Amino acid sequence: MLQPVTFAVMVSLAALLASHGVRPDAVVGHSQGEIAAACVAGALSLADAAKVVALRAATGADLGRGGGLLTVALPAAEIEPWDGIEIAAVNGPRSVVLAGPDEAIAEVERHYRERDVPRAHRRRVVRLAHPPRRAHRRQGAGAAGRRPRSGADGAVDVHCGRRLGPGADRRGLLGPHLVQRVRFADAIANLRDFGLFVEVSTHPVLAAPISDTLAGTDASVIGMLRRTTAAPTGTSAP
């Protein structure tokens, strides 16, 4: 299971930045990255955040087998309805992730490739989440014992796009949010006034959608790691 490893890398990179005096004014996480973001913001203790990630990995062993994800470079409004297929995430103005049974996802991929839709990229996953609802009860129950903190600030909710203030209810970070649609583009749009975005991950897969969402601003987007090199990589919003 790579989820705990990826979580550890994200939290460790944030700690590395903090050790050099670089502290974020806001944090946004995608999927399990939301747990890491909540931890970095202080909304979850490291121990509780690690427990939630471990629960996700454990319960994922028998949830959504045979599923697939398809990234499509189209606006969400232009995605055609398909039986058994749901929009799992909206990452940018032209970056949508579809989820569903692997056979159905393969059919949708063929459909978009035949129409020359760019970046119609499919991958199989052990567990489907965001938003297939069969995982909702089990993951929500598993996270129910964790205790969100109420005094931290800086986390941005990727399911409604709003920034969580010190008094916000964070219980959703631990249960239903793990299997709801990820509205990452809305969350980034809420931070349009920020000048620098750092993707703290093992590879900057979200840098392009972030830049597209921030088009017309002076924001810069950089990634800390890349699979093929140890050097940071960055871009500016068009």
C-alpha cells in the first residue's frame, strides 16, 4: 500500500520547508492529501492523521475492486453522462477525473480518444473513491474515532472550496469527505490572491491544473519533487 508512504512524504516535505522558515498561509489537499493538509494546518494531530490514512489503506483492500480512473482534458460541463461513471474530481477548468468500473472507463476512454480529446489518460486502481458511495459508511465509521482540532487555521475544504476558519467544523475531514467529489479547482480559485503555490508531493501532477485555474493572475506554481529528477520544478499561471 503506497498511501501511508505518500502521506509520510507530504508531511515530511512540509516539515522540511518549515525547518527553513517557510510556512504556508493556507494549505489545500487532494484526496488523501487533504488529510496531510489538515495535519500541516494543525486541524489533526500527526497521530490521528496517520491513523486515518492507515484506515483508508486497510478498508480499501475490498472496496471498489476492478475500478478505473480516467483523466479528461475537458470542462466538467462538457462531460457526457455515462452509465456507471461518476465525476470523481474537478481539478481545473479543463481537468476532470472520472471513476467507475474498469470496463466502462475503458469504453469512455476509447470514446474520447476517437474524438481527439487531449490527455484522456486511464489508470486502474485497487479502490475507488471520490465519489462512489459504497465506501462511505465503512470509511466514515473508521474515522469517527479521530478528534479534529478546532483552533487551527489555514486548511481549505476541497469539497466546497471554502477556507476553514478557527471555529469551523472539521468533522467532515475525517469521514464523508474521503468519498465525496473533490472540487479542487474551486478550492484553488478561493486562493487567487496568493502569489506562490508549492505542490508538496512526490510528483507535481496538480501543477498544471492549478496554473490553469489561476490563469490571469501573477501566481507562480512550483513542485518540490519530480519522479525523474531531484530538482524543484515550477511554472507561472498563464
